[in-house]
Amino acid sequence: MGSIGDCFDNAVIESFRGRIQVKLLNRQRRRTRIELANAIFEYLEIFHNRRRRHSSLKMLSPIEYERLHAAQQLA
């Protein structure tokens, strides 16, 4: 067990893994590793990275932020 911020501090990844476990893995059983890998990829790429609202983007999703930023650049 390490101190906060060192290489043995796994709190962030454990929290993230727990979130994936609840939202993705516990809901449906996958038959193959490829199905599981595809489900995780879809969750990360489609929901977590594109649709989830981010506090650093003023609670906009990345897609909404890009549209707003593009509209401001054209104006």
C-alpha cells in the first residue's frame, strides 16, 4: 500500500473499473472475449468519451462543446 499519488495508488482505476462492472458487465453475460472487448470499447468510445458531460467543458458533452466552439469560430 502506497501513499496518495504514487505508483501504488490504484483508487482511480479501481473506481473506474467498478463503474464499468456495474454499468456494463453485470447487465449482460458475454459469450466470448471478443464480444466483451467490443462491449467495453463501445462503452468507452461512444458513451464515456463522447456523451458524458465533463465539468472541464462547462458540463457539456464533448460533441456539444465541439459544436458550440465551431459555431463561435464561424461567427
